[in-house]
Amino acid sequence: MLPPRVSATDWNERLRGFEICTGTDRNRGQGEKPSAPHRPFGAKYISIIQNAAMLHNNMSWENTIEPLSVVEKPWGRFYQFNESSRCTVKIIEVFEGESISLQYHRNRDEIWVVLDPGLAVTVDSDTWHASVNERIAIERGIKHRLTNTGSTGRPGRVLEISYGDFDEDDIVRLDDKYARPTVQQT
């Protein structure tokens, strides 16, 4: 099985699920077509992605969009820009030499956009060093991990867009180097 790197065609198809992020699915009955042409991202989400690009270019988002929250983790931190039960946008920073747990989610899919070099990505049984701007689709139930193998002295970052039924506690850990409970221990 090839790693789930996302082609341009597949990317556009996957973005159709983001109607729930833009609100274009609101006020529409079953079977009704949207009144405006389909746009996978609203202006707010385009701005978040542009801000992620600015982050990649060592610019700051501080004068553009403030994160709703900053959550510290043993492996780094994440900045949460949007949260709803259907779609959440984060920038995940993994400290050099650290990794998130090998995990999967029961109720949400994720798309990662790699912002920095030096990140190893594991999806299912495949691990590779991701390229900057690489887009990776992770479907619910598929195990995944992000590791910063770089030597820059800086965190490695990905833009994460989660969609489905979002709940921060929807994490099933399979392996964790920080001794947090895993599925085998619970």
C-alpha cells in the first residue's frame, strides 16, 4: 500500500467534506443545492491557511488571527484556531527529537499539510520523511504518528484540519513514549 499522499484531484474531492467548515451546508434542506458555487473553504479558513504559509516563512500570525487556545503537550504544543463539533483547525508543533503518540481516531478524519522539513510521518504501516507543503490524508481508524527528526533546533509544524465528529478525547493511543495510557493499558 502506498502512503496516502494526496493528489490534486483527490485533494479537491476531500475538500468537499469541508462544506461543514464554511457553513455552506447550513440553511439547506435535504437534496437542495447550494445557491453559491461550491467553495471548499470560507474566507476565514483561507486566511488560516495563508497564516500557516506565513508561519512557514518565519512570519507571525500574531497580528492576523489569534489562536483560540494553545495547548502544551510533552512532545510540543498545538495552536487551535477553530473548534466545532464538525471541523477543527490546528497548527501542531513537535519539538526536535519528540513525537506524538502512535494513535488513531474513531470519529474524525484529518488532513495534514507539512510546514517544516525534518518531519517523519507514519500512516498505517508506512513511514517516510515528508516534504514541505506535502498534504497527507488520514482517515478515521488509521494509525498515525508525527516525529520531528530534524536538526534545526526548531519545532517541526503541520497544519491539521480535522473533520467529522470532533472531540479532543477521541484519541486511541497504541504507543506513547511519555507513559500516557495506551489502548493495551486501559
